[in-house]
Amino acid sequence: MIYSIGTIIAHVTRFMTLEPGDLILTGTPSGVGPVQPGDIMTVEIDGLGMISNPVVGETEQ
């Protein structure tokens, strides 16, 4: 990571108040390529569940 977790939290809290349960997304793991229209984005959190959404292009919205 380029910035430490503490630095990221300090920066975010300059603009908003973090509440219990808030997430700060910091990027992607190595090897992940660009997202294209038609791709399906899936996020899964153990013990919470999974959600999937299609990636759409500007003209598809």
C-alpha cells in the first residue's frame, strides 16, 4: 500500500465522520484488470452476504 491505514483514516475523517460499520475501500489486489461494460461485479463479506451488479456503459444507464 502507498499510504498507511492510519494516514488513510486521517484523510477520510477530514471530510466525513466515520460511524461504526463504515468501510473504507483502498483499491484492488494485484492482477486485477480494467472493468468493462458487461462485466459483473460481485462483493462478498463473510458472515454478511454477497451482492452482484452489472457494469454498464454511459449509454446503457
